[in-house]
Amino acid sequence: MEIRFSESFANKGKVYHAQWGLNKIFGEDIDERKVMNEQELIARFDEVWEKTLKKFIERSKPSNKEQKDAIVEKLKEISRKSKYQRQDYFNHNDEHYEFRLYGIDGVAQLQKLSGFADEYELNQLWFFSAGDKHPDWLIIKFATAKEREHFAEIAKRLNQDDENLGRELIRDFMRKFEKS
């Protein structure tokens, strides 16, 4: 399978994923990625593509109609939580390859190039992180990785797991309003 990138994905998709993509896939250096220039971001995406993404997509099988419908539902659920309507970019005529990378589900939307036996153009790439699937989760985004690390250090000084400390702080806050 030969996979090329659509013009739109090559110019915008690579930059978006490299800058804002999941840390497990694109690197733990999120603060650095936020300020990288376009060329650096494209280089980061291309590096991840060659090392992992491409292989996982090539090993997967095209989705059937029921699987495609399930993908659209996942995209709608994510869209309800954000301002982007991801399902609007889903094209039922394209092929969709579901894969799992580092415990994260992903879908690549590929358009088969006419006249070519096994050549495709990638025009969309979606990842479904655990937070997208669990309505009982609250994911807190710190302003910087440094701020997040500082919170983890405080939890460690208190001999607590940072996730448990965060949960207890939120529960304590909620209890204050239950008394009112």
C-alpha cells in the first residue's frame, strides 16, 4: 500500500497533529511543540509517520459499513465536546482504516487514487483518546507542562498520587457547595 497526503493534510493536518496531537504519539514535549515553526512541526509529523503511524495503518483492514457508522458516532460524540464538527470531514466513499497505537484508537481516511492499483491519499486522521470515551472523567489541562509537573511534585511531597489528590481537591470543592 502506497500512501500519499492530500494537499490539505500535507499543509494543515501534519502541522495540527504534530502541534496538538496526543503526547503518547507525538512526544511528551508539548510545551516545545506549541512554539515550533511549521517546518519543525511537519518534520515531527513525518518522523512519527515513518516510525509508527504508517506501519499501523498499512497493517489494518478497511472498515465495513457498520464500522464506518460507528466511527461517525465517535466523531459526533467528540464534536459535542468541542467546537469542531469532525464528522463533517468523514467521507463515506473513502476507505477508513482503524488502528490502535500505544493504547489509543485511531482512524485514517484514505481516498483510493483512480488508475493506481494500491495507491491512496490520506485526507483525514483522527485519534480517540480515553478521555473521549468516558463521561465520568474530568481532564484538566494545565497551562504548561511545567505547571503540571509542579502539581505532581506537590502531590509527591504530600505522599499522594497526583490523580488522587486532584480528585480529592475537586470533591472537597463540591462538598462546599453541598452545604449551601
